[in-house]
Amino acid sequence: MSKPPSLTLPPAARAYRLSTARGEFAVHEASPGLGSGGPVRGTALLVPGYTGSKEDFIGLLAPLAAAGYRVVAVDGRGQHESGGPRTEAPYALEELAGDVLAQTAALADGGPVHLLGHSLGGLIARAAVIRDPAPFASLTLMSSGPRAVCEDQQARTKMLISALEVMGDDMPGIWEAMRAMDPRDEAPDSPELAQFLRERWLGTVPEQLIVTGRALVSEPDRTAELAAAAPGLAKLVLSGASDPVWPVEWMDDTARLLGAYRVVVAGTAHSPNAEDPLATAAALVGFWDSCGDSDTQ
């Protein structure tokens, strides 16, 4: 579970609902125009992971905006502050990929979009690029592996899916059971963060968690398919130095097979965006800068 380093939006950011052809989505947007008024060098869309939300990227917003990028972090369909139906079909990976393409189209007035997916968000972003790479200036897979999660995580995710299938109308009860099973952090969560994490969980649609959880335990390796669909698209595989969800070696292999840039953020694990946002932002800026000015691509 990603834990934002802060819940306060920086001055260069605002919260609003992004209107798309597939509905509205809750987003945080940061832009040089909201802070210093400087020129915008490109637009980026950040897609969060399983049980996550747009808040997982709060630590990236200010440094990325300061570097000249317009950045939009989104709650996916049925996730936290973006609503969704209580049926399973709308949360299939291809449906969520369609949402990403719609979000990208709504942001495309600034040219092709740098797409980033964290964890499950990487699987969704990958599916979107395989379907249509044309709208994108680059793809970053952050802490996101080539196929289903490792065996230990599969077991944990299957337990959660089973609980949701039986007790999906008792999200508070499932939350308490989950927290009781989780290893305790060395430093306890602040009351503000603890309240946010619980409210985020309660705001997420159970069917979204069931269907995307199934994807995490069954997703095939689509690395070759991605390489064939977008051979000219700049790609970055970014991770922490360790990862309990997908082994770092798997992500090394993904980068090699894609011919992608590879960055390991020292001292971080599954959520470098939250664990060391400054180092992560610096890596992203370096990569996006290497892609050229997205407004002119």
C-alpha cells in the first residue's frame, strides 16, 4: 500500500474533475503556469496502482512542475474519488486502458502525453499503449513487472479477492482485518495519514478491487507485444532497489527486452514516488527531457 509523504497539495497544484469522453475522473494537476508562470515543456499523466490513488504522486508534483512539466495524477474508475458502478465488467484491464486513452485525449491540447503507470497502473498503461501508441510521447513503467505478481503476492491478493467477494459490502470490516495482518511500520502512521488511508479504501469500489486483483494474479507477459506495438516510443523502467511485488530482476529483464532506459532509485522499494519523490522526479525529468519537447513531437 502506497503511503503519500504528504497530503497537502503544493502551490503549483489544484484538484478538480477531468471531463473525458468516458466520464469524469478526480485528478491533481500541477503546472508551471499555476506557480511561476513559466513555459510548459510537456504533459504527463500518472496512473496509480492497486489500492492506490492520485495522492501517491503528491511528492512528485512540485518538482516536476518546477522542471517545466504539466503533470496530472488521476484516480481511475472506481478508485478513491472517481466513482464507478457496482458491477465487474467496467473494471477489466482493457476498459481501464480505454479510460487512460480518454484521459490522454482530454489532456492532448499540449501535444503527446508522457504516460506513467505505477504497479497495477503500469499494466493498465501498457495495455493502453499496445492498443494505441500514437497519443504518447513516452511510457514509464514504475515498479511494474512483466506478468502476474510474485507467488507471495499472489497468495495475499487472492485472500483479499476472496474476502471482497464474500464481504464486499463490509469494506470497514475488511479494512480492519487487512490492517491487523499487515506488518507494522517502524514509525506509526500519523492520525491524518491513517484517516486518509482508511477513507481511500472505503471510497474504492469493491468490484474494482476484485477485477484488478484478478489481473494482478493472472496477467500474461505482454512485453513482446508492447515492443512490437510501439517500437519507436521512448520507454523507461523505473523501480526501487528492492520490490516485494515483482522481483527487481524481472524489471531488469523487461527493460532489456524493450530497449528501455532503466533507473533504480536507491533506498526505495515498491513506491519510489512516495519514498523518495525528489530522486524519482529527477529521474523522470532526465528521461522526459531526453525525449525532446513533447509539444513539437
